[in-house]
Amino acid sequence: MREADAIRKVAEKGETGRAWAMLKPVLVEHPDDARVLMLATYILDRQGEFGAGYQVAKRVCDLMPHNASTWLNMGKMCDNIWRMDEAIQCYEKALTWAPDAASKVMCYVNISAAHMQMGRFRKAADYAERALRIDPESRKARHNLGLAQLAAHDWRNGWKNYRFSMGSDARPQYNYGKAGEWHGEHDKIVVVTGEQGLGDEICAASVYPDLIGVSKRVIVDTVPRLVGLFARSFPQAKVYGTRGDKVLDWDAEDTEPDASITAMQLGEYFRNADSDFTGDAYLTPCPIRTDGWRANFRAMNRPVIGVAWTGGILQTGAKWRRWTLEDLLPVFRAMPHALFVSLQWKDAHDDIALFHMKHPDVNLVQYPWAMLTDDYDDTAALVAACDAVVSMQTSVIHLAGALGVPTYVGVSKVSQWRYGESGDTLPWYRSVRLFRQAQDEKWPMDKIVEAVSANHG
């Protein structure tokens, strides 16, 4: 159908609104045409209309149940709304109808990725290896295998495979002129840049001192929110907040680096065994802002505990990374004299107000000028002044760990690779302790209460 081809080309250019307007009359005329409906799911996916895309994809499966592309598409729609087990079932059906080796590789890769999202790292590795037995050059399979290996602390192999994700939507590559990739050479001018979110970049920054120690000069290209914090913490490096900018407004001496590398990939050169992780604090908060918070809290003469109860977005498993304030009530009750400070990355005013209506005796406050800010130095100062942090998996636990603040983290049964499948520690941060959700989805809140009250009560 020529109309469908033309509409897809418009959608592929990113003009999804115009593409949808073009598609609507075609849908009216051909409501049961699987190809038209498949195009509808593509546009809805690009628009972020995941629920509608899921429903349309189900109809395509009814129309074409013996087609691998149909089930791959349905699996993707399930993936979008975090129905991972259903996605795996769809990919397995796609595997049944896969017409060639390339399709089988895609199925195995997608099954591997879905298990990865659910924190089943051994299964993720198994399916990635199945894909690699068919196509040893599959970058996506290598990436999945790398994450699974890192989750198992097989650092040496994990980092080597992790690099195969560079250039993907999740890990974009940035251009720094003629600079090639850094491969561990000493005495070079090296640009290092984060490639993911705040928590990922803060975690990766633990290796910056190692890179600085072997380089002629290090240039850190980060997001504007981290410039102040990173510049103070790594004074031997030049820090810019231009990550992703098309034009780099840098000092002339920095415009011709010898090489560049993404932040997390530094692990390949400096973190190949558990013993390579020191666990020491490595970020330095603003002393003036931190002293101000400490003086304020000291005057209150009570422990100050930072709390964050949600983390992530839909695509990073937010449905699993969340407590309610009611879930945290045992912590609040165990320390009635403490001040609890919201470390939520979003405005928590309404949540706190509703909670206070039911529990007016709980001392829970939000300081929006510290959390709802474009300068993460404000947040770091508040966190550094806390006696402890109790948090769901979110960026603030990396910040607290990097500052050396005692941190108690709830890790859902659907964990990310950094948290692995077992254990109560993170190699990056000596001050962080993990408390894992049981498979029946119950949280060990009693153990968190015991640890926090014993150390900070």
C-alpha cells in the first residue's frame, strides 16, 4: 500500500503528528488491515502513546498470528508498558515463526533484554549467548551479555561487552573533533563524558581520579546541573556543561583533545576486580551551603534523615522502584524525634500534605530550593548535611554514596545491573547498604528500621 509507505516515511522523520493525521482516514477505510494497524503502533510508539499502541498491537496479533514481525511488535508494546513477562511470551511466539537467522537473533536479543529489565541476569546472559552463537557480531547481544556479566561482578568481560552499546539511543556518542577513542594511553588530553542520567554519571565519576592520575589533562563534559559539583570535586580537571551541544564553547586550549571516552567505559581500564573499587567518598559539596544546612539542623537538636520513596521513569522500571509514605511509616515511628527531609526529585508537596493529614505527628518536610533546582550543588549540600538517607533506588543514593553519607536503599526484586541479584553492598560506595525486596514483593522494612534507628536514633 503506497499510502502506508508514504506515511511511514513522514513518521520516520519525526513528524508523528502529521503522520497520524495522514493515517486516520486510511484507518477508517481499512480498519482490519494488519499493515495499516502495524503502522499505527509504530506512530503511537514514537508519540509515547504506549497504552493505545499495546491495544492496537493486540488486534494485529489476532489478524496475523503466524507472523514473527507481528509478535515482535507486540512484544515491544508490552515492553513499553513494563509487562515484561508478557513481552517474553510474545518474543517466544515470534521465535516460533522466525523465518531466518536474523529474526531468531532479534528474538533472542529481545528475550535477553526483557529478562535484564526484570533483574534476571543469568537468564539474560543465557539468551544473549544463544543470539551470539548465531551471530557473534550482534552488538545488542554483546551489550546484554555485558550488563549480565557486570551484574555478576565479572568486570573484565563485562566492560568489554558493555562497550558494544555505544552509539545506541541509550548511549549516544558525542563528537569531539578529531579525537579518537581513548584506550588507556597515558599522558594524553582526554575528554570524558557521561552518556546517561544523573545517577549513572555520578556513579561513573568515581573513576575520574584514576583517569586524572594517568593523563596530561582531563576535560569533563557533563550536564549543566553537575558542573559546580564536579568542578569542585575534581579540581585538576576542566569541567564544562555542554554535553550534547552542537557547538562547544570551550577555552582554546581544550578544543583539540587527543582522545575521548564515555564515563562508564572507564571501568574497563580501572575496575576489573572487586578490589579495584575503593568505596571511598569522592564528591565534595559546597562548604558554605553545607555548613548552612548543618547549622540549621544543629539548632533543631535532632537527627536528620533524608528520604526518597520513588525513583525512575516508566522506561526505567518506575512501577517497581517505589514505596508509599505509608510504607515508610515504621521508619518514621521508630524515630519520632527525627526530622525527615524529602529527597524526592519531583515536587512532593501534595504527597506530604496528604500524609500529614493522616499522620500530623511525623516530622517530614520538603525544601524545594534544594531539590527542585537546576544546580545539583544545592541538592548535594542538603544530602551532605543529613545524618543518613533512606531511599528507593534513585539518583540520590549515588549522590549520597559518593558523598559518604550512610545510606539505606530499598532494592526491588526487579533490580538494575549495578545492584546484581544478591548481596547487601555496592562496590562503588562503602556507606551504602542494600535491603532487597522479597520475591513475594514484601519489603524488609523491619530490617531497615533496625539499621537506621540503631545507627542514627
